[in-house]
Amino acid sequence: MNIIIKESKIQFKSPQIGQPTRAVEEHYNGRRIIAVVDGQEKMLRFKKDEMPFIVDEDEMILAIEQRLAEEVAQ
């Protein structure tokens, strides 16, 4: 499986309703990744419990491989 990360966006959400959202680890809510998988562009969303705030490209690729393997198994 050939995976190339095209874009990664971190999503934030304030843990307290009504308070402003800040781009800090405490407000981390997940990540949206656009990747080219075997020549096809795919968008994947990962919640904060599925992918940590600090992650490198290799860990993103591993998470994508696991997600796609789960989809095939279903």
C-alpha cells in the first residue's frame, strides 16, 4: 500500500462551553488528513483518542493503514 500525506489539519474545540477555542494541546479535538492511497485521494478524520496531538508522518501513515485495514475487514 502506497500512502502519501497530502495535508494534515489539526482540529480544536474548547473543553468549556462558551469559552474561546485556542490552538493548544488541551483544546485538541482531532485531526483531518488528506492522503493519496494507491493513487486515489482519501480524506480521513481521527478523533483525539485515535491519534495523539503530537504525531509524526510515519505514525499518521500507520494509523491510516490500520483504518483502511479495518474498513476492508468489515
